[in-house]
Amino acid sequence: LRDYQKECVDLIDRQNSGSVLVCMATGLGKTVVFSRIRRKGRVLIISHREELVRQPIKYYDCPCGIEQGKETSDGEEVVSASVQSLIRRLDKFSPDDFDMIITDEAHHAAAPSYKKIYSYFHPRLKIGFTATPNRGDKVRLDDVFDKILFQRDLRWGIKNGWLTDIKCLRVDIGYDVRDVRERLGDFHVGELDKAVNTELSNDRVAEVYKRYAKGQTLIFATSVAHAENIASKIDGAVVVSQKTEGRKSIIDAFTARKIKCIVNCMIFTEGTDLPLIETIIIARPTHNQSLYAQMVGRGLRQAPGKQYLTLIDCVGICGKLDICTAPDLMGLNPKAVPERKRKDLQGMLTDMREICEKATDCPEVWIANV
């Protein structure tokens, strides 16, 4: 274990009971950490997606069972379950079957399905792991978890050399989302898709890829149709969505560099390890900071020969619902920068605070401050 991972495990091992949250930026090894927590009984891991359910098993040194789809557990010491399957199988278990419940991507834990599981079981210890403790719909997690026990953010990870730095680019491709309404803490997806999934905008996204992308590239789109339209304009690009069968084989081909560009629709926002990614293009505008951080997080892991992640924000006219861009990752407020100077918010993420300060050193801001 790395020093900070060992510190986190030690803190958890000293918790005799309760419900705590661990916040670690994507790429800092949440799964490794929770697999090393000392077991004092059976452990239940709950996740919300197929890839997340299978991911922890390789880290454990004991028999592990799965509760998902056609697979069922059989009394194993560790059980990894999908929320959707487990909620229909609660009567298979006793409320006291598990000493510890671990929730992966715990920012989902305020959902009714999770709460139904929590209310059924009576574990000694309940631990949530997430990179983004803030939910887009502003629902609080403090009625699920008592406190944040351990926290290491993106800035800390980059500064200490565990995560790759980010080269940030803003490219105006003509998006106009002024009339898109808000729904559940973000843009209304259907309306957003109509606004951005146009022939002209998709041509510009493809041009952005050809001009700026470096190495293995992941593009985020608003819908399956949007992903397909973008991919059709990029030679060799492959679409991954919930409709895609054989996602693992595509990931394997991408990892082997046989596929250079994947265009996805809300699949690779959480729980997928793709360290080779060198470029991420955000063609799916969002003002949900948690979702934005999860998308960018796919490219933060280090890999041989990888100098930094190139992050390309596709922007346009926003209206009152400003979209998230690179400065949001550092807790900076791009709204404080005059519109005419926001094009200057480019460069390495670790320099972004100074870049923002320089961009706000202008008459409009001086007058506003006075």
C-alpha cells in the first residue's frame, strides 16, 4: 500500500462501529484500500454497475461471491453485489449476515434503493467510498454517513505525484444551451441532445479530435445517437453505450491500442480503469460538478510514456446555467472571469489558479470589486 492508503486503512481499522465516508480522487486506489480493511466477519460490497461489481474481486485473498444477474453467492466471506439484483434478493440473507457493508461510488447512497438495503441489514460498520461526495441533485449524504473519515482530493493527488497533471484546452464549437432547461441537477438530457447533436457541432468535435487529440482518446457524448454521429466522422472510432454488447472486448482492444478512440454515452463516468487515456473530449456539456469530475477522472491514472492528460472542453453559449470546465476541478469559479477573457483559461491544471488570477486582473473586475 502507498503511505496514504495505509493511513486510510489504519483509520478504518480503528473504527469499531458507525457509518463513515472516505473521499479519494479517482485514480488514488479506492478499491485497493477497501480490499485491505481488516475483516472481522463477512463483508458485503454494493455497487450500481456491472464493471464495478466485478472489479474488487481480484484484490481479495479469500473466496468471493457475486450477486448480479444469473450469478449468486453461496456463503462466501466477501460478497460483491449490484444494488439492482440485491434489492430483489434480500430475503436470501439474514439482517445480521454481514459485519461490514462497503458502498462503492457512495455518492449514489442517498437513493431509495440503497436506503432499503441499509435498513434491512444491521452491520457493525458501514463505509462509503467516493471521489465526488457532492451529488448533482444536491441531496445530502449526511443522513447516510455520519462523517468524512478520510479525504484526499485531485489537487493533492497531482501535487504528490500519484495522478497525472492535466493540460486544459477550451474550444468553442458553437454549442448553444441557453434554452435548455434544468432537470435533476443538470441539463434536461433530451433538450441538451437536441441542442448539441447537430451536423455542424459534430463536424467540429471531429475536427477538435483530429487537431488536438493525443494518443488514446475518450469522448463523452449526450446520447447514443450523438455518440454514433460523432464516431461516424472519426476514422476507427468505436461507440460504447448501454446498448453495446461485449464492452469488455472493446476495452481490451482499446488497452491494446487496436482502437484509438472511444465515443461513449454515460458508460465510462465511473469505475473503469483505463490508464492509457491521454485525451478526454467533453462533448457532453454539464453543470453537475460531480459528473464532470467523474468524466475527467477516467484519464487521471499514470501510465508509461504518459506525460499528462489533455482535457478538451467543448464550449459555446451557456446562458444562465454555466457548464463545468477545467477550473471547476480546482474549486475555482470561472464565472468571476469576464466572458471575453474565458478563452484564456487554458494551460496546466496545476497552474490554473494563477491563470484565473491573471484573467481577472482587468478593469471589469477592478470595478466590480470596488
